[in-house]
Amino acid sequence: MKERRRCQRKSVRIKAEIISEETSYSGFIDNISERGISLETDSTNFLARSTRFTPGNKYQIKFETPVGEPLSLNCKVTWSFKTGTHGIVRKVGLEVIFPPPSYIDFCNSPK
């Protein structure tokens, strides 16, 4: 079956900071596109507060590209679910709101 994504996905493994108004969490981005990010986190504090991580909620995602360029993206949750042996990992899909040109360049770079 053919996927109906608007943008091509790029596999990555980048440490990221997930920031809300109240607190921040750490996680890893596992794939990106010009309009979206998929990430995971295993923070028990994050899981305890997961009821706030629902579709429509907004977060800031900060990370550095493999060449050391810092990026900060405003994102909106599109989906979220628990996974792993005991449900301790949370996978999260985020829409990037108004992606900056530097992020789009990173998405389209070969590495």
C-alpha cells in the first residue's frame, strides 16, 4: 500500500529537548520531514504527565543537527501512544508550525 504523506521522511537519531510552558523533557527524534517530526521519550516524569500530551497541544522542540546547527521548532501534537515492554516509551508525532528555511534545508540535505 502506498503511503499518503505530503513530504518525504528522513531517518535520523537526534537528541532533542521537548519544552512546554511548565517543564521540559528529553527525547530522541527518529525521523523528520519538512512538515513533521516523529520522536520518542522514556522519561517517567513525561509519562506521568502524558495526559497533557494530546493532539493539538503545542510544544517547542530544540535540537542540534549532526553538523552542530541549533534548531528550535514550534510544533503541534498530531498523535501519541505508549510502546515498549511495559509501555515506558512514548512515541509522538508532531506537525512543524511554519518551519524555518534552515530546518527545511536540513530535511532536504543528503545526511
